[in-house]
Amino acid sequence: MGTATVAAVVGVVGTLLSALLTQRAADRSRQREQERAEELWERRSEALELRACYVALNTVARHYLAALTDQLHALDRETDLPSVRQRLTAARDQHREVYAEAQMRLPERVLGPAATVSHDLGALYGMVRRLDDGTARPGESPAAVERGIDALWERLREMRRQMRADLGAARADSGR
């Protein structure tokens, strides 16, 4: 075999290897781009799920607190009590369900305020039910429930501020 043949073979092999290496580099680049796109989609999906969890928790907590308020006002009106009691029980049950899911998803900085709201809602529920049943404990009165409701609205606002900050909405509010 002559030098010219070896040179030709080496040239052909080099050309083939160059094309192969170029193809492999392009494949790796496409694979990395696909992985980046999948990661971005996953992060967006997680953010949307967290946002939906925040919206649901905020909504059911507000409904629960509104149902407690309605129950407090209905204590003076015997005729409304059965439907108001039923609405309160449904609001409590819905809150429990959404809060149970939220406990598995929320970061600690949001879970703390959410746990406080949930605990306080439960405490107010117990107080309202005891007032309704005529078994109120010392210090439990409609006025005490009303003060508790007013304080709980502020705790709900704090929970919502934490949620919004976690979602980045606070940055949008400040113009950043």
C-alpha cells in the first residue's frame, strides 16, 4: 500500500470521524436542551401547584372564618341555626382537608402562620359550638368570639403575606 493510499484512507477516516463527533456533540447539545426544558417545565408545574395550594388554603380559611362569624350572629336567631350550623361544619371539614394537604406542601416559613390560623380557627369553632350548646366555659362569650375573629382576620392577612412573598408577588408589589 502506498503512501497516497494510506493518506487517502486516513483522510476518509478523519472525515467520517469528524462527522460522527459533530453528530454526537449535536445529540448531546439537544439532550441538554431537552433536560433544561423538562426541568423548567417541572419547576413551573411545581410553582403552579404550590400557588393552587395557597389559593385553596386562603379561600377555605376565609370561608371557615366567615362561617364562624355567621354562626356567632345566628346564636340570637334560632330559626337560622340549623342551616348556619351545617355551613359551619362543611367549612370546617373543607378547611381540614385542604390544610392536611397544605401541611405536606408548604415551606416552613408559610406553614408556621398557616398552623397558627388553623389552630385558632379550631379554638374559635369550639368556643362557638359551646356557646351554641349552652356549655360555654368561663371567659367564653359572644364578645370573646368576636375579639377572636377580629384577631384571626389579621393572622389570615399575615399568612397571605407570607404566601405572596413565597410566590414572589411581594417583589412585584414593590416594583422590583
